[in-house]
Amino acid sequence: MIVREVLDKEKALYNKTVTHIIQSWEWGEFRKKTGLEVLRLGHFEGSKLELAYQMTFHPVPFFKQSVGYFPKGPMPDAVMIKALKDVGEKRNVAFIKIEPNVVVDRQKTNDERLTHLGLVPSKKSLFTKYNFLLDLTKSEEGLLAAMHPKTRYNIGIAQKRGVEVYSSTEDHDFNIYLKLYFETTKRQKYFGHTPNYHKLVWQTLKAAKMARVMIAKYQGKPLVAWMLLNFGDNLYYPYGGSSVFHREVMASNLLAWEAIRLGKKMGLKTFDMWGALGPDADPKDPWYGFHRFKAGYAPAHAEYVGTYDLVLNPKFYNLLNIADKARWMYLKALRR
């Protein structure tokens, strides 16, 4: 087994090996445009690529250290951990945050498998531990029948009220999405990515035919807009925004249904809804309404193995965690 950087000419082979859009070659190119260093590694047996993944490196001001981020990759093993340690030591990395795209196997003790490799449970997750995954191989009739009755009813209301939904790769429609997205982050007081981040995602993935926006209008006015991404057999819904007007026409419900129908037309197999609360979600949780909205479409509720850190410099690891906690406390205080 040889572990080495994946070459540009091996892009197609790399994309066939990874399983999530965050690990796609195109996503890595987007992250480069934001100013981050991106490293792609492959585990080769001869000319055969057995395993592939990419990570980003984030410089930390004042500390002369960086943090590695490795989301939605394969399950770590001893060979991978050795490669990550080698990479981290060469780049003066304090720690690497690892969030495998691996659903919990109830027959195995996942925590023990990871801690035996020297990983520690992370103090902070970036991706949620839970997610909703909808099977797009089912018929439209089957999908509708499985939905919560209220969700199905709301779709019908939107259709009767004349809500119009369309998908687009036009920049003027992306600008509609961007406006609604930031209206929503401001209204709900949560931290979204910057406008430049969204524009770079859009420009990079649209060029690769991996991005589109979906917009719901009522009486000619945009009410809801989502960005949809696709990679492999999967459709992803990572970002969205909505207006405060005409909530009664249930535009979001129809848009979600049309996104599902679009995924089926594209021949995709899974609709990844990009996050959920846990199995015993608290109705008082600020994300509960969004969780319940997604659950109405009867997706499978998936649990991932979680977030772990590969600590390479314990001193700076502890300092950076303290600094990050203080930073977020300050930012949240500003939003109140």
C-alpha cells in the first residue's frame, strides 16, 4: 500500500472513489478559491486507487499553527492515521478534525475503533451527527403515501394557491437565492457563510453541472429559494432561505416536493437533507421546526459515527479550543 497525493490527471478516478460532495474534486477546487490549502491523498495498491480523501488546512492567527479539517471521508484506519500524522507534522498542524461519512454500525463499537487509533471525541462538531436521507428510487406515489399527512396536505395547498416552483442555473436567480438566504440568517440570528463563500460555491459547482437553485414564487414574488447540489447518486440540500410573506401558501413544502421530483428526474438515488436533530429532538430546540419540516417527507433518520480530533500538539490543541469557545460566545452575544 502506497499513500501519496492524487494527481490532477487522476481527477476522474478520485471522484469515482469518494462518496460525498464535500470530498469531491470540485469542492476542493472551490475551497482553494477561498484561500485554503487543499490536500488530496490516495491509498494505492499498484495502479488501483483503494481509498481517497481530501482535507483543508486553516491557519490560526497569532498561534503560528494551523488546523486540519477532514469532513465526510471514509472510516479512518491505521494507514490513514499514519498518513495524517505525517502530513500534520510537516505543516505544523495542531490537530485535524475528522468527521467520517460513516453511519453508525450497531453491530460494532465505533467509538472504540476510533479511540484505539488515537482519536479523541471532539469538543465541537461542524457537521451534525444526525441526518435525514430520502430514498429517491421509490415511486412518486410511494413517496407521497409515506409522508406525514400534514406535509402532503401542505403540498396540496401550495398547488391550489398557484405557487410556482422552478429550477435554474441563471445568475439572476442565484441572486434571488442569496437575498433570501441572508434575510433568513438575519431574522433567525444564526451564522451563515459569507456572500463570497456562496458565490464561489455557485461559480465552481455550476460550471461542473453540480449546482442549481430552486425557487418558489407566489403572485410573481419569490418566497423560498434553495441551493441544490449533486454528486454521484446524491442530491444535496445544504442552504436555503425564505421570505416572511405569505407563509399561508406553504411554498416551502411544494419546493421540497419539487426538489425530490427533480432528483428523481436526474436519476439520483438519495436526497441528502444536510442535517437533523437527534432521535428525541427537543421541541424547544431552535432547530426543531426545521427538523420537523424535513421529517415530514418520511426520510430515513441516519446517525453518523461523530466528530473526532487527531491531536498532534496537545498544548496548542487546548489553547485553540479555549480561544474558539470564547470567540463563539462573543459572536453570539453580538447577535442577541
